[in-house]
Amino acid sequence: MDQKQSVEIIRSTHEQLRKQLSKDKNFDETWENHCKDESQLQQYAKAMENLATKVWEVDCDGTDRTEWCKSVLRSYYTNGGRLKLLDKDDRRKRHYADESSGSTFSCGPNPYCMYNDETSELKVDKGIWESGDKIRVLDVGSCYNPFRGADDLETTPIDLAPANPDVFKCDFVNVAVKDDTLVTKKSKNVNSEMELQVEGDEITLLPYAFYHAVVFSLLLTYIPCPKVRWCLCEKAHRLLATNGLLLIVAPDSCHQNRHAALMKEWKNAIESIGFQRTIYSKDTHLHLMAFRKVPSDFIWDKRKFDLDQNDIVKKLHIPQDFHGIDGSNVE
């Protein structure tokens, strides 16, 4: 399979998903049928692995997405970035300590969140990172496990259709998240025990507040529905420990400012879940973003979210959503 064939397989798969959703008007139905098409899924997986390992890693004229993720994680956890943000949190709390209740700032649980994760302080936050710990990473849409070989990372690579046996099969759209009744399972290519429920080679349950990082590399643009993209970010929030990072890599070969307004909408939509964007950069072919799961006593700026909550969900759109497809009635 050459580069041209790989690109065409990926492009046509995305286009087919969008068209089918436009026809069905029901994401669950469209996604269920997509997941049943094993032949197409395996073809897509091999095409993506081929592009990643034989083209992007060999002749990349921009930032390498995997190396960027590793650099961000090491800077944040082992080189002091996390401590700097926690210190800034403390300074902001002292600064706004005397603010009245009617001010533009609010200290406490996220007042904009659309799901009940603010009871997290009543649950066990399993993923608190301490110096010397390996960084626990959930790589969603991993394909071929590009983080393999990084000794300071303890990675759970998952994909709807793994390209090789190093990756667990997992439908992240539908996988459950629980903080109890967990089965301990030896994760592939790591030395320590990780809490996963696995049936065969498929993960069916992921642990609450367990991971130091969740990686969405080229994942969100695969999904043809803004609401479901938002729900995946919401699920990542539940899987992350407090102060954990959600790393998002999205493709875009346009110039710096072409989609600046779109990225601002993404920022507001994802922060409404309970994240703070800590890094954003536009590379030659990619948007690179890091979001921190903020603690329950974070200082919130009430002016940032002036939309109805249902409108916020719709902000996680991409230009292709509107190419002849009206997604306004999609369930």
C-alpha cells in the first residue's frame, strides 16, 4: 500500500461516515454499523499505520505528533510544569479571596459542567502523580502504539481496530467508566499492574480518575458529530486524575489564522467540561493542544461561558461537518 492509496482510504472512510450520519440522522445507528464493518476498519488501520510509520515519521516537515506529546508530558510532570500551574492556582485563590459572590469569578466546582463529576472528591482519585512515578497514559485511537519504548510512560494503547497485537481493541465511544469492581489486568508492554477490565483482547471497562494523561491524536476529526466529540472529552475528564492532561492533536494544513475562531470555540467547549487549556500551537499541519483537569476549588471566570449548555456542545465542530451535510437534526 503506497502513500496515495493510504490517503484515499482514510479520506473515503471519513467521508462515508459523514454521509451515512447525514442519511441516518442517528449517530448510534451510524456508529454501530461502522463498527461492524471489520474489513473497512482493518483497511483503515493499516493505511494509518503505513502513513504514520513510513511517511510522517520519515519525512515530516512539521512537528512530530508523538514526540510533541512526550515532550509535553515530561515538561509537565518531571520538569516542573505541573508545580508551576499549582503555584499559580494558589496565587489566584489568594488574589480573589475577597471577591463577592456576585463577582465575575467563582471559586469551587465547575458551574458549567453538564455531567455530575463534581462529586469526584467523594471518590478515590487513583491517579495522583508523585515524583518518580511513571506517567500513566491512555492513548485513544492508538493504531500501532507509537509510545512503545518510552520507559517513563506506562501506556494503555486502545483502538477500534488495532493495527498490531500491541494495542487493545476498545470502542472508546461506548466503553464504560467505573471506579469500582475493577479487574486487574497486565497491560501490554508495561511492567506494572493497571486496572482494566478485559474480555479477550478487548477492553470493556476503564478506571475512573486513574490516568495522568489521555491522548486524542487525530481522533476527534474521525468522529462525524460535534456532540459526540464533546462527550469523548467528557469521558476523558472522568478518566483523568485531578490535574491530569488531555492532549489533543487535530489535522489542519491551512495557515495560522484560517481556523483561529474555530479553535477558540473548541477551547470554550472543552473548558466547559472542567478543563483549562495550558498549551496551544499551530504547526504546519496540526493543531496541538493540552488541557488540564482542574481541581474542584479552581477559580472560574463566569464571563467565559455565556452560551446555553447545548450550544457549547455544538462548538466542537470541524469544517467538514458543513460540506453538504446538515447535522442539525443528528441525535
